[in-house]
Amino acid sequence: MASPIKLSNPATREFWEIDPVYEDEHLLALNKPARLLSSPDRYDPERPNLMRLLHEGIASAKPWAKERDLTYLSNAHRLDFETTGIMLLAKSRPVLVELANLFGSNKPIKTYVAFVNGCHAQPKWTVTAPIGPHPHRAGLMRVDPRRGKNSRTEFTTLEKFGRWSLVSCRPITGRTHQIRVHLQKERLPICGDTLYGGRPLKLSAMKKRYDLKEGREERPLLATTALHAEKLELVHPVTGVRLEIKAPWPKDLVVALKYLRRYSSERPPEPDPTQFPQQSHSPATPSSV
């Protein structure tokens, strides 16, 4: 594997060192960090974003670009600002076209993991609620049965921790904020996802004897939305070989899992007046797109 890709934005004094999780002469898959846009923000185009930083690095012949002899990189899909994990890039225009066709047909299998507030009644369930933009809040999505686009996500509970659970999420379609909206609909918002009602994950909520020094404020175990694009399965657009690409978890998710396993059993689930009883969902017939 080639060296990490080092990016910086002097205006905001931010620096990123991003490890490739797969690379060949046609493709580059990166493990995107949290709090970095995938591509330009339509509402604030000056915010740092991964694609612009990569293009600037290629144009200025940064060492990571020269090492790879890169002249082109483009993304066939995106991840949300706080979401971590696999982003797949094409090293040429023809490969990008093939990737875009693959993602447009929903053929790649994308698997995410998320820590959520609450536990579902079923070990596996499927949500097919249509999704569309919120009419009054820019950038926010919602379930919209009348005008929304058909959307389907398959969920599996991996572990339960009293008031929280670790969930595997497999979006069959690729709508904006799809996993987040579908989990909000199930009243299982992702930990730290303030946009869709997720509460922060704090050690004090799971550990009985938690002492915080006077005058200090507790920091959440997870500072961002606890959603990670863990695995991507697809047919290579050039060789036809089936690929399975995996991205290691970021450190904060690893630490959160350790503490949940250690302490969550100390405090049993508590009733939450903002939550409604969970409804069971059986797998539904795939929607047409």
C-alpha cells in the first residue's frame, strides 16, 4: 500500500493524514475522517472539502500525488460531513463513468455501523420510507410519503447495551442522509446526530460511579455522529473481479465500544418519555427506483 495522503487547509489550520484502504492503477479508496466534507458545500463553497484538497494536491504535485503519478481523481459517491469510512475514487474519467453507472444502479453493497440511542424489538428489520428534503430547513431530509424518493435500508442489531445498541446498516438505495432519517423514523437516532435527534454518548450515563471534577464539563465519548462506512463490495469496473474493501473504525468508536461493553450493564434501560414503543417491521418488497 502506498503512503498516506496528507492534506491541509491553512485558512482553518486543519490537517488530515488519510490512509488508503485499497488502491490499484484504476481506483483509490480512502478512509474519510469525521468533520470533513466529501465535496463542496452548496451553501458555503469555501468550507474545506476532500475533493478540492485532493485536486489542489495533484495540481501542486504534492509527494503523495507524485508518488502515484496522479493527474485525475473523482468520487462516484459521497459521505456526510461527520460520517467516517470508505470513499471510492476513480483515477480516470472512463473509470469514473463505470463507477457512476454501478452506484446509480445500486449494485455496490455498502455496509455501515452505527451506535444508536435505544434498541429495536427485532434483530433484523427493513425500512422503506420515501425520503425528501425538509420544506423549511435547508440541508435537512425527512420521511415524505407523498413527494419523497423510494428508499430502502436493511438493519441488523449487532449488540445491545441497555439504552444503546450497535447496528449494522445496509442502504440499498443512496438517498441523502438515508440511514440517519430511517433510524430517526424508527426512534433509534444515531448517537451524537443532533440534526436528527441523537443524544451524545457520555460515560456518566453508563458508569454508576462517575466523578467529574468541579468546574469541568464532561466531554462525550463520541464528538460526532456515530456512523461509519465499514465495508464496500462491488465488481471492479475494469477487471471484473469482485472487491471487498474494509475501513478500520476510528479510535473514538473503538473506545466507545470498549466502555459500552464494560459499563452499560451497570445501568438498566430507563423509560424515555420522548420515545414511543418500538414497532416491529418485517422485510418489505423492494421498491422500484
